[in-house]
Amino acid sequence: MRHTTSTPSSFKDCQPNEIELVCAVDELKPVNGASSFHKPGLETWSCAWSKDNSYFAWSCGDKFVRLVPWDKQNGRLSKRARQYSSGSTSDADNLEIFLENEEEDPDTEQEKERPIFLIDCKDYVWSVAFGSGDSVQRHDSQSWKRVKINTSSILATGLQTGRIKLWDCMTGNLLLELLDHKDVVRGISFAPDGRLIMASAARDGTVKLWDLNDDGNMYQTLRTGAKWNNCCKWSHNCKYLACVGSNKVAVIWNMDDTYKPLQLRGHYHDILSCDFSPDSALFATACYDTRVVVWDPYTGDMLIELGHLYPPPRPIFAGGANEHYVRGVSFSRDGLQLCSVADDGYLRVWNLEHPSDPQYIAEHHNALCCAFSPQDQRISVGDRMGGVIFYAAPLYVPSLQQLCRMTIRKQVISKEVDVLYLPVRLKEYLKYHDL
């Protein structure tokens, strides 16, 4: 097993001006204000961007989910969303709020067509995810269905009771309620190809697959061996599904008819979050053992360790209450940057080509989740107070070599690279062994 260990300084060996800072550009405030800090049930456990960057959603606590438009052109919240979050309007009907302001410049026609929603889920929300059904449907459109999901964007919310509720992003209406899980639904992920196949991971130890084109039929149950499952993610090529949980093991299933699992071992504590790179060639896991590990998801090789504590802790300390729990990890759209948040109070942005120290940082205490925007360099960070802060990472232009590698790896997995008639050095590059 090949891997490279990164031992970042945690800013002790670096002068403050040696690591650049990322700036906060927007903020979404909690429903009940910052005065409710530390009150159970008000945390932002999950946040998500829609695939086309038109909407952003987060679990803002107290059983609510907010769904707000995102201004793709300017890379920030829409004017109405910023005005709404500033507290200038009231939550009159707790569902749909249209904001109007005659004194300011009018919003674009696109923004006017996208309302703001405050959705009452009637239960504490632990996970949110967007799905879209914009591809050719697999089922006969003439067949009878209890619910026909023909919208281009839906929002799934995983609840504390084990239920999953699906909402129409254009109307705020409830579409379906799925009831098979027995405990907290901690992670939800849609297949990126638009088939409306959804995976959910729960603290009942199961991962379930749902077909939303077939009235939300649950057609497969998978198990990782963990008592609690914390996160699940589809690879971008839809060939693999990953899940992480409380047994220190990440499991990746081959999503053919056999569902053959690959177990990734190397962590010393519960794994809380995971993500695939855009070309599906890399897989990152965030763990309570103070590390983010980047893997080859096809071979199980450990490629890089990104430590959040210096000097690196011994396994017995990493496996306990070390006060540097890594809560979330997310890849950027170029595949060579990823962000992470930890209990030490920092957001870190890593460049995998130079992983010895974070490329950028921002001070953010009590962070629980983070997510890179799928379309730009914005990063959302949710915290225990029920709000979200958006950071603007500097524009990163990948090299032509990296763009070519991503194009190839979207079609060719690691094991297939080995049989190509190419120089060994080029094969190593295509397998990201140069990191």
C-alpha cells in the first residue's frame, strides 16, 4: 500500500502571513438567532448546493430547512436571499416567502422565478441533498404511478425518526415520504446521472437504495458492519457508492448487480464524512482521528494523509477525545483542492499537489459541515448555531496536464490504467501517485 503522510504545522511552524486567508462573503443566519447557541436541535448538520448552483439548502435547526436561490453570475446569495437572512422580513407562513423591495434595483427574471422557502419538516433534520430528474426516465411514462416526479430539482431531507421527506424546489410541496429506516438518517446522496436513484445512510447500520421514479421503491439494503453510518456518496461516474461510519472502515460498493464491497482500512476512530473527486479517481474521508485521508477508491491504496494536529498523534490518542475531530471534507470542481473543517476552529483548503500545509485557512469555530460549490470556488460552512457562512477561495486554474488526466480518469479506472501501452511514469501520473 502506497501512501504519503502529510504533517501540517497547525500554524505553529508557520508565520501568519505564510498561509493565506479565505474571506467570508455571505452569511445565512439561524431561524431563532444566535442566542440559542448550544441548545440541542438547532445545529446545521448538513448543507448542500443544487447541481446547477441555482439553489442552496441547509438544516437550520428547530426542524426547519431553508431553501434559498444562489446568484450564479456573481457567485453569492441572491439579493432577496441576503435581505431575508438579514432579518428584515418575518417568517409569516413558515413555508414560502417572496421578498420585494421597490427602492433597490430589480432582481433578474431568473431570480424572480425562484422563491425562497422555509420548510417545516416536523422533525429534526440531519441531512439534506439535491436531486434532479432531467435525464431520460427509465420507466414508461404511460404507466400508473402514485406520484410522478417530473421536476428538474427536488430536495431530500433525512430526519431524526428515520424518515426521508422529498420536496419540490419550485413549489415547496411535499412529494414523497419514505419510511424504511429505523434511526437517524445521517446521509443522503443522489446518483449524479439524473436517474433519480437515491442512497441513504442511517444510524440503524443500513444503507438503502431508493428508486424515485417508482414511487420511492426501496429496492436494496446494504450493510457496512458499523453500528452507525454517518455519510454516503455516489461516485460521479455512478459506478460506485461509498459509506463511512463508526467502525473505522470506509466501504465502497461496485454498483453492478453483485454489489461487491471494498473495505478501506487505516483510520483509528469514527469516520464522519467522505467525498469523491469529480473524475471519481480519488476518495477522501474525514475522521475523528485528526486526519483526512485520500484514497484510490478502486484499489484501496492510501495516497495522502492530511493531518490536522502537529506533531501527528499516536493511534491511542487519535482514537480518543483528541479535540481535533475532523467533521467534514469536500472536493472542489478541479479535483486537486479540498476543504475540511475540524473542532480546532479552522476551515482548511488543501492543494493536493502541495499537501504539507493548508493552502488557505479561515477561523471558524463550532463548524459541523462544509461543501465546495459545484460551479465555483465558494465554500459553505455550517455550524452549531444553525447558520452558514460562505467563503471565497481564490480562483485556482488547473494545469492542462490535470485537465487531461481528469478527462481520462472519468472513463478509465485505476486497474485499467495498468494495462495501457504507456510509459510507467505516465501510468503513475494517471493514478495520482505523483501526489
